[in-house]
Amino acid sequence: MRINQKNLLSLLVLLLSLSPSFVQAHTGGNVMSGWYNGFNHPLHGWDHLLTMLAVGVWAAQLGGRAIWQLPLAFVGVMSLGGVFGMTGVSMPGVEMMILLSVIVFGFLVVRRIRFQATVSVLIVVFFAFFHGFAHGQEMPASASLLSFALGFMLATLLLHGAGILAARLTLLAFACFLGNGAYAQQSGNTATVKPKSQPKDNEVVELSEMIVTQRAESQVGFADSASQGNVGQEQLKFRPISRPGEILETVPGLIASQHSGEGKANQYYLRGFNLDHGTDFLTQVDGVPVNQVSNAHGQGWMDTNFLIPELIKTLSYQKGNYYAENGDFSSTGAANIQYFSDLPDKTVKFTGGSFDYYRGLVSGSNKLGDGNILYAGEVVNNGGPWTVSNDYLKCNGVLRYSQELDDSGWS
């Protein structure tokens, strides 16, 4: 159920303006006398008055459905407590709970504390019962039960509405005050700022220093189209990777889905094509093709689970079948992954998570003769969110010696 907040506030203000005439008219009868006593009872007790207003203010701070949920929940449970109070049942500690409600709601309003909707309603109805019980105990013997109950329910609703209205008006006044202050400050600053003098034709202008620390590679003159490019470790290291196949998702438009278990090659999609397990997308690591010519799961099977993301220097991609050098399995595109020959730093890493997941990595490189030796070891375990554990265990190892010459190299 949706209730327009403006209509609710308008209705409460209207009832508040009409309530004096209702109270003063026909006060001679028992019915109106009971209604009058019930309406005035919350207004004469400072503890009741502060609590009702605080509930309204807190509801306005929470916003949304809480604006009508909290007042209605308070009135409903308060009525139930009033019925118990009218029966003459004794309950110790009622006044202490009412005093505690003033402190609790005051603290919630001042600190602007927010809870989930259910918790907020539970707090309200808990204290509402004691307020209703006190109302019921103090009902005059000559008053009508129904008229007295209607009186204090209406007064409570009006006090809630007054709290909501006060909170909204305070917020509006504060916003107007800040807006006027900001405008005055801006006007003052505008009046004192002097325009900068324009440099002369023969004057040398020094620009502020700009330091670029990322990889800079110009594709002008090398790239045949905008469908090819490079991705470096600078981008990969900030990307959360749950499985090695996601490295290829750095190729714009490529999707790598988990086909089944972790030990199986991913399924790939690019440019509207279902590439199965890599049938139409060629992947190479340092120029060595990953796609298998023949496999039981399909031709061009591309299993990238052996990749270690921290060792990747660049990923060069080409989308489309325009590149004759790529050859087989490149109907929709190709990617060439290059490992570091010399790692910037040695790495020891351990990652743990839920479902019995952990990953350990040790990697580094050293100068050996005229070349570099690269080494890395990785262990991954994953139980999975299943009753029977996956008991997935993967061990990867890399050991490579490479030498770079002026115009060539080998590994």
C-alpha cells in the first residue's frame, strides 16, 4: 500500500486545526467527555508528548514507508496496551519503560540512527504497548471505553504528524540557509577575484609538471583497425579474477562463462558468436598456440586454466578474420598473451575465502648469465558451495629461461 506523504501531512494538519472545535463542542455528554479526556491525556504528560513527537521525527528521518508505518504501528499496539490497562491488570515497571522510551527515541533522533524496517517497527511497538497500558489505567470510570480510546488515538496520530512536519520544515529551513550562504559566498568571491592577465605573444608560459607512470603505446601506423589493442599488467592487477579464463574478458566484447567444473575449459562468446570452448578464437602464450587441433570436447579446445595472471605482461588482441598471420581457429579473433621475462618484484601471496578456497603463489626472476630465469609456483584449492566438496586442487608451475638480443630473442 502506498500513501502519498504530502496528503498524509495535509490530513494531519487539517485534523489538528479542527480538533479544538471537536473538543469544546458537546462536552456535557459522557461520550464527548470520554473523548475529551482521551484526547487530552497524551498532551498533559511530558513523557507521552515527547515520545509521540520523537516517533514522528524519527519516521521522517527514516523516510520512505517508515513515515506511515511507524505511526500506525505505534497507535495500533498502543490501543492493544490500552485495552490491557483498562482491565485493571497490574504490571510493574510501566512508568520506567515510558521514561526509557523518551531516552531511547531521543537518542535515535539526535544520532539519526537507522535500522532495517522490521527492527524499527519492533522498537516502536515495544514502547507503544507501555504507553497504551498507562492510558488505559488512567481512564476515568465515567468515560466511555470507545470514545476514550478514539480520543487518545487521534491525539497520538496528531503528535506523530506534528513531529513529521517539524522534521521536514527544519530540513527545508536548513537547506534554504545553506543555499543562501553558498550564494552569498559565491557572490563575494566573484567580486574579489581579479581576471588573470593574458600572456603576451613573446612571453614564455610554463605549464605545471605532469608525470605519467602507466604504459604508453601508440597504435598509430601499426594497428590496422580499432578492433585491435593491448592490455597490460597495470590493468590486470586491479581487476578481480576468480578464474584464469576471465583474463580474456579484457578483450572488449568477449565473455568467458563457466561451462561446468573448474577443471574444464570455459565457454566463450564474441560478436554474437558462440565460440564453444575456443573453436573460433585463437589464443597464444608467447606465440605458442593454446587451441588443440583435436579434442573430444570439440576442435580448437582452448583450456586457459594454466595461466597465472601475475606473470602476464601484455595481452594483444585482434578481433575479426582480417589477419592472415593468425591462421586456424581465428574466425572471430585472436589473442597473444606475453609473460614477463624479468618480473618487477618477487611475490609471495596467499589468499583465503569461503567454501574452503585458498590460493598460494610464489614468483620471481633472476639474472642468469646473459639472460633471465623466470620461476613461479601456484596452488589453488576450492571446495565449492556443495554438500559434497568439489575437492578441486590445481598445481601450476613455470620455469623459463629467456634472452633478449637487439633485434630478436629466444626462450
